[in-house]
Amino acid sequence: MARKILHIDLDAFFCSVEEIKDPQLVGKAFAVGGQPGQRGVVSSCSYAARQFGVRSAMPTGRALALCPGLILVSGRHSEYGEYSDRVMAIFHETTPLVEEVSIDEAFLDVSDLPQSPELIARQIQERVRVEVNLPCSIGAAGNKLVAKIATDIGKAEKKGSTAPRAIKVVQPGKEAEFLAPLPVQAIWGVGAKTAAHLNDLGLHTIGDVAASSPADLKRWLGKTGEYLARAALGVDDSQVHASHGIKSISQESTFAEDTADIQEITATFRWMADKVARRLRQKGMSGSTVCIKVRLADFSTFTRQEHLPSPTNLESIIFEKAMTLFNTFWKPGQPIRLLGVGVSELEEGWHQMALFEPKQEKEIRLHQAMDEIREKFGKTMLQRGKTR
């Protein structure tokens, strides 16, 4: 039986949520990101803003230069998670084989469903629109690789000032034909460096790669060449790995000005640890690895991580481990531009207590009470301050 794989991507997800919260933003050029006078990058931008050349991951200053009337929105990251959960619930109701790639992207294996891939895609797209009021684009094919590319191509074919809401289906046996005219960088995992190397070899399209001998590709690019020989023909045997959620939860913060103030750094780490811990508890999960990200004033970026003795979703443990990792390499006086904290190796359940952890037991009870208050009276009822 031929496989039926869907790749689903929420269109401009953060911006789409912001439009629900503030309908006056609909149709306007706006971005979720740093505010004027601050530094940072665009997390997401509306399709109207993209008409001016604004893109995700672009420095805010550059975005404002391209689109002087750009509206900047701070973002509602906790609410993005809630909307994501509602969408993912629809996916899980469709099939148990759901691989959540990120907060706004997933693969679904719908091979066991009797309907055509296109009909299933349209039904899911309509449910997401009606039940959650969000737009999404869907690629359908016999494997993950081609389904992902189909989503990208479908969205590119519907470029404009509104969400594409694209559905692109690649029929079985048509994978190589679909891929052939596309540029080599359309292949999942081919970055600018590999694309440039392929171009230097005279290979500009996926069809060019498919026409090359696997032996030559392996000689030129090693294991990457082996992968490309199969990918260019639309061959991908990777499975949709059913997951309970994304593989990690993280929070970043860009300072308005570079700082070497250890009190401000410490307060920011504590605020981020609280955010990450709360999101873990909201999902009923805990994690075994704490990681940090530090970007210095010269844009050099460092990451550090450490495995915990047992999984946790407690702010105190995440914060203490993050500070320990930070202090292993940071030199006092070294200006910091950005900080990040994350927890990975996620599993279901709350913090696992070892023997003789009375302090953690009290913290668990406290967080349970706080979470109940937030759930009942709203998430802004209790907030940890970012600064002291």
C-alpha cells in the first residue's frame, strides 16, 4: 500500500494569532519582534510585510528600513503555545501518527485512512480554519521529503499579501517529475554552501542532480552525495515518528543594550527559567537536559548543556543549572547581547523526586497552586518579574 504523508505548516503562525487578538492588524504590514529603539529580530511577519522584503530572522532595524510603516508587536508567546495545542489536537484526532516538528509544523501519516490525500488535507485545513481560526498550508506525497517540499512550493505559488492556504499534492510515481525543475536548495537539508558547491559542478536543478551518477555524487560530496542521489529522485524511507509534542521548550531574550550587569543577567535567566518551566507544566511534561544559549556583543554565539539526574519542570532547578553552565565560560565584564534557556529530552509527567527532597516537594505544591490560580483567573494573575 502506498504511503500517504501530509506536511502541515501554519501560515505566518505568530502573526495569524495576533490578527485574531487584534483584528485591526488584518491586512496590515506588521511583525512580531523587537520594538523601535530596541534590538532584536523579526520572529514572524505578515504577508503584507513580506511584500516589502521583510522576512523572519531579519534584524528589526533592517525590517523598518525596508518598510518604514511596519507595525511592531511584542508577541504573546504563551498564547501561541495554546493555539498550537488546539491545532495539534485536530491532527491527533485525524491520525495517531503525528510528528510535531515545531510549534507550527507537523507531519501526519494518513496511509490508513480511505480518503484521498487531497480530501484529507482539505478537511484538516477547514477544521483548523473553523475551529481555531488559523490558516495553514499542506503538502501531500508518498514520503516526508516530498511532502515538505510540496508545502514550500504550494506556498510559493500563492505569494501575495494574504495567507496562501495552499494545498499541493504530488501523486505516487510523479515525485522525480515534480522535483526535477526545482533549484537544488529546495531539497530538504541543502544549505547555501552545498548549493554553491553543486552549482560549481554544473548542477543547478534537482533534475541535474538526478541525472548524475550516484558514484560521482558520492565522490564529490561523500555521504551527502549518497543522500542527494536518492532525494533527487524523491526517495525517502524515513517514518513519521509519533510524538507527544516538540522535542524541546526554550525561551530567548535579546537585551535592548549589551549588558555585563550580572544582576540583570541573573534576573533574565530566572525569568526565562520560569517561562520554560511553566510551559513544561502546561504540557504535563518534564525534561532531562538543560541548555543555554549566549550571544556576545560581537555576535559570537555559545551553547552549553548538561543532563540532569532526573527529569524536571521546576523553575529553581532549571535556573540553577542554567547559571552553572553560564558561569563555566562567561568572564565578568563581557557584554551580552542575547540569552536563551531550554529544556530537552522531554517526557510525560511532572518533576521526578528523589528521596529526601523536601524543598522540591514544597516547590511542586506551590507551583501546582499557582498554576491552578492562573488557570482559573487568567495567566496574568501571577507573574514573575523579569528584573529585580
